[in-house]
Amino acid sequence: MITPADHAVQHVMPFKKAIQDALIVTAQAGRLAILGVPCTSPATGYGYIAFEEQERGLKKVTRFVEKPTQAKAQAYLAQGNYVWNTGIVIGTLATLMHQYQQHLPALWQALEQTK
């Protein structure tokens, strides 16, 4: 699990369940999961995740938007298929390593040199 250091979790049990569910799915599918929080206002200080509904209550990420304008944030809230991006990413170590190798090769090489 990769997580920012500036989060405060008020509802611990639902948070733990979300992590457990994500671990099960990601371990089985070899994918990453990212946690989102339902939008309660058209905030411009957060990143947004657009999603499509999938089976078993899962959602497929279709788009990331970083700190939109007020008008766009209002539109995302009205659409109902956006959540705020927590920046919390969950996956197996093998999947995380593969993603770093594939999408951030320079960072991966730098990490490999520190062994």
C-alpha cells in the first residue's frame, strides 16, 4: 500500500474494509486499486477520479483529473461518477514493482542502483 502522509481517517472500520477488499481483488487480478472518497462539494483543491461501474461493486478508473476549475468540479459532482482521489494505492509488491518498471523506468533504475 502506498499512501500520502497527510490523511486523517475518521471512520476506521470502513477504511479497513476498503483496504481488505482491495487487497483481495488486486491479489487475484494482478492489478492496482486506488481509494476514492465520495464528493460532497465541488472542491477545487482535490484530484478527481472518474469511474465506470463494474461487477461485484468494483469500479473501473477511466480518468484522473488534478484540481479542476470550479465549473468542472461542479460538473463532476453533478455527473455522479467521480470521487475525490485519496492518493492511496493498493496492490501486491510484484504488481507495484512491475508498474514502476513499466511507467517510471528512470525511477526504477535509480531504485535498483541503491541496492
